[in-house]
Amino acid sequence: MALASQRTALRLVPTTTEQARPAQWFCGHCGAIAAQTPAPVARVCGDCNLGLLVEARAELVPQRGEPFLIVDGGLTVCALSAEAQEFLAVDERDAISRPVTELLAPADAEAATVAAFADTIMWAAGGDDEPRRLTVRPANVFGVRMPMRVGVCGPPRAALLVLE
């Protein structure tokens, strides 16, 4: 017992290098920015009344008119904006619960870029807080390249893919 009483207690030491990153709530359907943090039971968008409000880092949140998708850790599409539906020429009912690879593909067809595409989305859906950038194209369309930013959003935790 004497040995246990001589141990020093562990304590959490705050880091000075890590800054708090601002986050924003936005609609997973129309992309509208929420004015305040929603109550847990009131997460339906007040603008379109169709989407759930999700939270992401402020620099990742889609700007008005930017197409975006929300993808889970199994690489399945959970939501997409009206702009994404128009840009990818797909109806929301046909895209939800489908693999994201049926809608988007890495811009380069090399095996390494295909793996990086899937890995980036899976890491974001798993909670990796660092936004990443990829170059993608619509699936089955060649010659089109677009930058995409990828990061975590939620709840529930998923990957936010914003086409720029």
C-alpha cells in the first residue's frame, strides 16, 4: 500500500500548439448554414425542411452553389445536394445507399490513386479531422477533372465531399 500512495497522479495537460477549430452546422440536403447549434431533437433544416443539420469544420462547409455528398465509412452515399444531383446527372433516390464509386472516381486511373480515393474518404468518415484534397471526375465520364475537398462531418460521423 505504501508504494501506491507514493505514485503521482496523472493529469491532463492542455496543449498550446493546438488551436480550437471553428465548426459550422449546415443542411445535408440544401447546404444552408444554421444560425445556431440545433437542439438534438430539432435537427431538420429550417430552410428546406428536407435535410438533417450536420456539423463540419468551417473551412470545409460547402459554399452556396457548391455540389456536395455525404458518404459513410462503407463508402456508401448518405446524402447529396441538389447541385450534386444536377452536376452528376443523378436523382437522389437513385444515389442514396449506393457506393460513391458509382458517382465519382479518381481523375487518374492508376491503382494508387484509386486506393488513395477510397482511403481518404474512409479516414474522414472514421473521424480524421484533417481536411484533404483530391482530384476527381464523374464516374463513366472522361476528360473532366475537378478538385474536391474531403473531411469529417456529423453526427453521425461521415465524410463530407465538396466538389469545387
